[in-house]
Amino acid sequence: MTAAPQHPGDAPFPVRVEQRGAVLIWTIDREARMNSLSRDLLLAFGKLIREALSNDSVRAIILTGAGEKAFCAGADLKERRGMSENDIRVQVELYRSELGPVDRSPKPVIAAINGVALGGGLELALLCDLRVAAAHAELALPETTLGIIPGAGGTQRLPRLVGEGRAKEMILLGRRLSAAEALQWGLVNRVTPAGTSVVDDALAWIRPIAEGAPIAQAAALQAIDRAGDVPLELGMELEKVSYDRVIVSEDRREALQAFAEKRAPQYRGR
């Protein structure tokens, strides 16, 4: 699966796409601009996630940035300078329309944070299900120090992940966390050892996902995401709905058969 071909005069497609086994790797290809979020990049993500969701060979997606300095430094401020206030509102809506499917993806999405993740860049990582950070990575939501707020979900997703107090500390103080601090806070799931490729490390770490049962994984994600803002009793009912989806799957029967035969299961997503 590759990005759409370019035509003479077209701007370069802002994401490099490769597939390793069952895992898609999206690399933001704007290193000279610190992999910042432009309009074209947002539209590219919308296109790529819709393609990925219809590709049965894809079990998971890793999202990273080109180079070692930046995962994503947030909004493309050079582009923003030419925008009116209404243009900026339209741009923020693109975050919701084009990145929303990433947030709701039934296929796990993993951020491989190869450098700084600032502002909208951290909000992009917060959309993902799991986060792996390079040892030198730094994470922050500095918007209030610039007279705005995190407007692409940061005020909503960060408290759910690290708690209200720590989220307010990051947002109100504009505090920048090291990878080690982010791990301690639960903002990232894993820190890649120094000198190791964060993408390669993430690929090895998510091997159980790539080789796992996609129907079960999708059902588990749905159950977790649905229950985030409801009482436990309703959450249990929603979990039951998701469990009912997996109990009738061929993958579940294959798991039982493989266990009986003392072999690794071969999941087919059916």
C-alpha cells in the first residue's frame, strides 16, 4: 500500500507509507518543518486511515516523524500566519474530521515518538492507542503560553490519561516532560533505549498485536473507548456487546483448536 502518485506541479505527499508484515508505518515527511501539521498533512491522514481500515492485510498502524528531532512540533505556524480567524476555525475542524477516524480506528494505532511532540503534535499522539517514546523525546502542550488552548482534544484526552491535576500542570504551566517523566506519568507506555530505532522498537513491542486476533482487539478497543464516560454498570453492558462479537468469531474457535494442538494460532480476522 503506497501513497497516491504525484503529478507534475503537485506538492509532495506529506506522509511516507510502508508496510512491514501486518503493520503499516506512516512517517510524517516534513522534517524541515519539524513535521508540523499543515492542511495537506491533515487531509493526507484522513485519506490514509480510510484506506487502512479497508485493507484486510493491516493489523496495526505505527505513526512517526521523519528524522530524530521531531515527532510533530504542532501546527505549521508559517501556514497559520496567512490565515484569518475563520480559516483557523476551519483548520481545527479538519483535526476532527480527518483525525477522528484515527481516534476511532478498530485497528490499534501506535505513536512512535521520535523527538519532540508539542502542541498539536502531542494531541496527535494522544489520538493513538499506545505511545512509545525515544529516550530523547520531549512532550508538551504549551498553547496557554501562546495565548490559546490545546484545541484538538488536548484538554479532553490528556486528563483522561494522566489525571486532572497533572493535565492542568502540563497545560497551565506549559510544562515540558522528558520521555522518562512521561513514562512515570503514564503519558507514554514505553521508552526506547537510547541508540535504538523507536520504530523498530515499537514494531518488536507490538508483535502480539500484529500476530493477534484482530476481531478481539477491535472489540476490546471498542469496549474501552465506549466506557470512558459512562457509569460502571452501563460500561459492563457495553463490554458484553463487544464480547458477543468475539464469541462467534472463527478466530476464537481457532484459538481453542490451537491450544488443544499445542501450536501457535493463525488468526484471520474472521
